[in-house]
Amino acid sequence: MTHSFFATLLSRSVASGESAGIHFFDRANETFRFVSYQQLLAGANRWGMQLRKRDAARAYTLIATHAPFPTLTAFFGAIAHGHLPLIVASPRV
């Protein structure tokens, strides 16, 4: 099921092109940053391939980041490669 989920997201992102995506709020600059679904899924695929390189068994993947874009990238990458993502609040530094 995870492969069909990721395949559906990928096919929809290709069909919509660079015009469809998500806006992330950049707290440092107090502006919104646009990221297309294609960019998001490409990042998710790169992240997921790192799991494969490390020969990680299909299991839970703990995600703790300070920003929304890396969080979503890791989340979709984990799902695409058969892992169960667990998002936790990252510690404040």
C-alpha cells in the first residue's frame, strides 16, 4: 500500500507540474516560501534512499527537525520506503 500511496502522490505532482505545492512560513524572514509537490517528493525520495543506503530494516523512523519542510520530506520519505514515521518535537536550542 505504501508504494501505491507514493506512486499516486508522484503521478499527481507530475500532472500538476511546478504550479501546485505548499507554502511554508519562514520565521527568520517572516515570509512564505513556496515548494512544489515535485520538489517535496524529490526530497522525500532522496531522504528515503538514505534509509536504503544504511540498510535500515523496515521499522519506525523518528523525525525531529526544527522546520516544516525537512519534517514533511522525512515523513513522506519514510512512508515511501516502508517505514512508519514518528514525528516528535525537536528540542529548543
